[in-house]
Amino acid sequence: MVIDDTAQLDPATHPDRTVAAPLPPVFVDASGRRQRRVRRAGRLLAVPAAGYLVLLASNLLGGPAVHAPFLPQPPAQSADTPSGAAPGEPSQAAEPDPAASPAATRRAAAPTTHRATDAPPTGPGAAESTTAPGTGTPTSAAPPTPGHGKPSSPNSHKPTKSP
Amino acid sequence: MTTPVRSRARRGRRGLVRQVPLRTHWLLLSVLVLTLTSALLLQGWTRHMFGTEADGAAPSQGANGSVPAQVRDGGPVIDAATGRTTRPAAGTLALTFDDGPDPHWTPQILDVLKREGVHATFFVVGTQVADHPELARRILAEGHQIGIHTFTHANLAQAAPWRRSLELREAQQALAGATGTTTSLLRPPYSSGNDALTDADWSALQDASRSGYLTVLTTLDSEDWRRPGVPAIVANATPKSADGQVLLMHDAGGDRSQTVAALAELLPKLKAAGFRFATVGEATGLPQVQHPATTADHWQGLALLGALTTSDWVLTVLGWLLWGAGAIGLLRMVALVVAARRHKRLRRRGWGPPVTEPVSVIVPAYNERAGIEAAVRSLLASDHPVEVIVVDDGSTDGTADLVESLNLPYVRVIRQANAGKPAALNNGLRHARAELVVMVDGDTVFERDAVRMLVQPFADRRVGAVSGNAKVVNRGGLLGRWQHIEYVVGFNLDRRLFDLAECMPTVPGAVGAFRRSALLRIGGVAGETLAEDTDLTMALCRAGWRVVYEERARAWTEAPASLGALWRQRYRWCYGTLQAMWKHRGALGQRGQSGKLGRRGLLYLLVFQVLLPLLGPVVDVFALYGLAFLDPVRIIGLWLAFQALQAATAVYAFRLDGERLGPLWTLPLQQVVYRQLMYLVVIQSVCTALAGSRLRWQRMQRYGTLQVPPPVAGG
């Protein structure tokens, strides 16, 4: 494949090239070594590409298994919140502070008291929400489901879904 | 669109017969094209099907009969499998941020939260996590919680079940790859409160729940995505009661400076009012929201991140390459037209005193029985004195006998054992009596004045070879028309450019004239390449001779009539051209005429006949990608504009040659079969050249329909 192309142009070295023995064809590598090398280079391209395809397929087909934790009972709302009040709905609270201030500030004041007790407002049974979704029995006077309101003790209830 | 037309292949050459098939390159090409397609599909999905509408901008509409009442009126954290819900404890605010992480806004929000000692929950978009994994890690490291917000911010309610699943799994993988954890929390994009759930939303939530997710909706929307101003956001985000709330804000998806400012104001204010801030998990008492990912999941996630980064990178590179190719193509069209105009003006001057000396015409023939008589007779009918030398290269169909039996004056027949076309040409050169020789293929028919026109440029002492104008005689059918267009454009534009730039790489074997002394001095016709005409022309250029184009010297030639024949012809041309280019690569660094060939001619061939065709498959895949994912109107517009330009240059070339414009209607159709054939030939040739395989010298079927067609109207 190595062609001495300057020699051909020199009439002195090849006075009559028309009868000279032909040079081997350009590019042809009779030993086959280059073909092997090219195949190897091709593999070097194909293997990562195929790997990419396999990875992509595994990504599209797989994914981590996720297991939802057991949903605790809704924590009790503050005692002054009527049970089942829709979130965000201004509750007509039986707040012992009928200050005529704007509702927001009035409501905002309420949690301070809870905060002072340094505990989630685990009120009496009346504080239970009307819906106990797990059981599907709306019980307004049901006994409190102990512990569920406390975020600190959820582990006592194993997620039923997890294996 | 360029074609250096040259002689046909019809020789079995000794030493080139053993064929080692190299087919693995098609496998390689398929794998690479498939990979590119997949990377583009991934890219198209993650970048162009991304739900860019703001969360609140798509109010849910539709029936909600299937949403259980306990959910509609329940808390914002929903287990759709059981229909149970929960809500944050009273006085607790679960601050949530959607759409992130964003490299600009998320760090600012994290800074504010850190300063205030507040933990929040970030519902992240999978592609964003993939782009900024370090932000996802920082979110977790600073004690916040992460939920997913799908992979591409898709509207799950409107997505097919497989897409819902895909969106969740890919988002989870991105998270697992970036942080090594998984999460059980999902906030569906375009969701709001429980009361806004529709049936479609509910079915999406149920699907998600089957995959193990709890859905977190909102109870309080800051509406910061509207950018209503800091005070409005603060007002929106301030609870109206002491109830626990899930507050919605955004840390990405646009300018979030108002969110950052509002947050800095809101947190101290609400804290002062007695609210407690917590993550969704803490606020609702969920036992565990974040789980460590298994090693396999982590690596799979890393693989996804890697795949996304790779496809990003590959696409950027290829995108630039394509723009570059487009720009070069455009430049080339302009250069071609400008050069052709100039060339035409220069030609009006003429070559000097008329050349009237006799000419030797060499017709190498191998099994040319079908066309040889027409070819020889057309030469004898010339209006210039000629002797015709038919060199029979060991034909087995009696070509030589046929010519001898015609008993024509000024025609000699030389027989040789089959030794290949270069040997036949050299044999003819030795027997030629005139200093000016014309080389003709046995299947080419000359016009009456073609020989005279072809030798006129030799009035210039510097001219060593002249290229004539080969025209396709069989223009029927799509294939015939396509080749006709290609020949007309190739000859009238490319060749004029080469002529002006003094770097003509090919005098076609079908119609070319040479100085015999110049040929002998460079050693005659060499046999190392399959394109001996290109090799010869380049050698002449390098020896300092000028090679010019004379468009008035017309010869008619038969083009391959089937795709298979065309493939074989082009394979040989392309491979032969590569061989000649490689053989003469030394011209790149040389001075004078040789350097002109090297730096102009060879580079032009390299760019437009090798590199750009190699990009061909990428162009096609990108075109389909653009139609599927980008603005199809823009893609089609771009394509039409390029077509129009190409058509305009083709029209100009046809005008220059006095051709009827009729066949040009097939030009846009070239994009489908012809173009692919052309680039696949180049790929095949390059692979063969690299591997150094031997290949058979293909031959072409002849039909003997040749004759000079009647002059065209308007010529």
C-alpha cells in the first residue's frame, strides 16, 4: 500500500513505465492484517453502541421497586378546629380569643399555644377527623386511635403493604 | 450532486479477482444508526416532550365521579390503593417545591431554608435530576425530603398507562443514580388540591399507587409560578387557619426570584405566628419516605444518567457537524455558480490559433460488441482528421472481429491478451502516431465536432489534458433522469470550478484528450487504481500540466439502467477515486501546480465526496427526528429552502448546457433512494479501503442502444 509516488513522476527512473511491472493496487493489503485491525476497531465502536442500547433497554424496562409506607391516620387537628374542616377553609374556631383581628393573624396565633406545649395537638377524641379513611367508618365519637397522631411513633404500625 | 464521470468497468483483472467480502460494516452501520436513533428518541422524549406548561396553568376539567368522596374531602397525602388520606398535623406546614432542581434557583432556596433552619420537600423532575445530580444530593444532605414529579413533567392523567409507568420508573432511576436513594412520594404535575381531582387523575394516582407511591397534593398554593409579586406570594402562602397545610411553591421553571424573596419573608413571619415547618413525611408521620437504593438500582440509575449525558453530548456534536455541513454545502453552491459564470465568460475568448493537426483516438474495448460499431463510426464522422485505434483487451464476444469486418479506413485493431484497461490504453498509446490522443470508451458516441472541440485547448502550450462533456443518452425512467441531472450538474458546475481553480482531478475516460508526450513522461496509464482516469489526471496535474474543461466537446454515453448496475459502477468510481486520492496525497504539501491539486482538488473531493456523504445517514436520522419532535413546519421549511437552492443551481447548470428543464422535477425525489445509494456506496468504499480487502472489478451490461440523439430544442 505504500506507494512511492515521486518515483513514478520521474521519467529518469521509469523511462518506460508502460512496460514496467504493475505496482500492487492501492489500499489492498494482502496480509489481511489491516482487515483484522479494522474489524477490531469496528468492534470497538459496535460494542459500546450495543452496550448503550442494552443499558437503555434495561432503563426503559426496569426501575427500582418502590413500596409506599403505611399511611398513618390523619393527625388530629387542633382542638379548636371543627372536625373535618376542609384544609384552608377558615374554620369557625371556638377559639377563646374572639379578637377582631384579621382572620389570618387570629389563626396564626392559635398554633403558638400548641407550640408551647411542644407536642402535636393530640386532642381528645373530639379532635379526631370525621373520616377515618382506613376503616371507612366515619366516626365522630369513636375512641381515639392512639398513637396515630404522633409522628414520633409510627413504627409501631408496620406498613401492611411491605412484604 | 457532483460526479466525475469516467470510464466504465468491464474488465476482469488478474490479481483483483479474489474477493474477500467485508460485510460486517453493514452490521456496524446498523448498530450505530440504531444507537443514534435511540439516543435521539431519548433526547426527543426528555427534551421535547417535556411538559413546559406551568403546573397551575392546566386546570383539570372533567368528570370526577370515580374519585371516592373520602379522597375528595380528605387530606393531601393519598394512598390511592386504599383510598385513605392523611394531612399534616395542625399548625404544621409542609413546604413543597416542584419542578426542580434548577441550577440557579434551587441553591438560593436551599440557602434560605438553611438560614431559617427549615426542612422542606422537593418534588423533582427526573430529567432535571439527571442534569444536576449534585443538587439532588445537596437537597438530601441538608435534611430535606425528595419526592418525584415524573421524569419529564408529564401530565399523567392524559398519559397512556405505559407512559405513566415509564415516567415514574425513569424519574426514580434518575434519583437512585444521583442520590443512591429512592422515594415513595409522588406529586403529579398539573395537580392541585383533592377537590380538583378528575377521574383521569384518579386513575393515574391508582396506577402510581400500584407502583408503590403515595401521592402528595397541595392544600395551599402560593401561585408563585404566576410571578404575582412578593407580597402576593406571601399572602397566598399564609394559611388562613391553624390547620396543617401542604404549601406549593416552585424552585424551577422560570424566574423564581420572587419565590426566593417571598420565602425569605414568609418563613420568619409564619414561624413567629407559631407555625412549625416540616417535610411531608414528618408532618404526616410517615415512617419512612426515603429508602436507600439497592446497589443494582443505584448502578442502573447511574447508567441512565450516563446515557442521558452521552446522548446530550453526541447530539451536540452531531448538531454542530450538521450545521457545519449545511454551511459548507451552501458555500459550495455559491462558489459553483460564481465559478461557472466566470468560466463561461473566459471561454468566450477562445484558445488561440485553431488546432488542426490529426488526432489518434484510442478505443479500449472489452466485450463491446453491442456498441463498438456506433462508437467507431461516430469517430470517423468527425469534422477533424482522426485515426482510430481499437485495442481489443482479449474480448470473448468477437469485438475485434466485428471491427475488422467493417473494413473502415483509418481504423486499426490491436489485439492483446486480457490485461485490463490501463494496459490496453498504454498499448494504444504505443501505437498512436499523432501527438494528440483522444481516449474514448467503447460505449461512447461522439458528436461530429467533439474531437475538434476537444483538442482546441491544446493551442495553449500549458494544457496537458482536456476533459469533454459526457451526456447521458438513456434518460428514461427515474434512474435515467437522476443520472442525467447528476451529469449535467457535475459537468457544468463542478468541472468549471475545478478548471478555474486549476485542480481538475478527473478527465473522464469516456471523453478526454491528452498530449501523448506528457502521458509517456509520467509513465503512461498506471494500473494500481480502479479509476485509472482519475489517477492519470492527477499525475498530469502534479507534473505541472494544466487540465481544462471544454464543454462543447460532447459525447453520449449509456448510464446504468438498474440500481444494481449503478451501485457497482459507483462503488468502483468511489473506491477508485479514494485510491487515486491516497496515491497522490503527497500533493497536499507540494508547491506549484501539484500543490493546487492537493490543497484544492483533493480537499474538495475529501469534503464533498467522502466526508459529507459519510454524514448522510446522520442527516436522514436527524431529519426524521426533527419531523417527529421539533417544529415540523420549520424542518420542512428548511428542507424546502435547501431543495430550492439545489434546484436553482441545477436549473442554472441545465441552462448552461442548453438542456430542457423537464427532468428536473425528479430532483426532490433524489432524496429518497438515490441519495441513500450514493452515501452507502461511499461508506462501503471507505470501509473496503480501510480494511484493505481485494475486490472484483465489476462489469456492466450493455444494450447497444447508442446513437447521438437529435439536437434538443432551445440548445
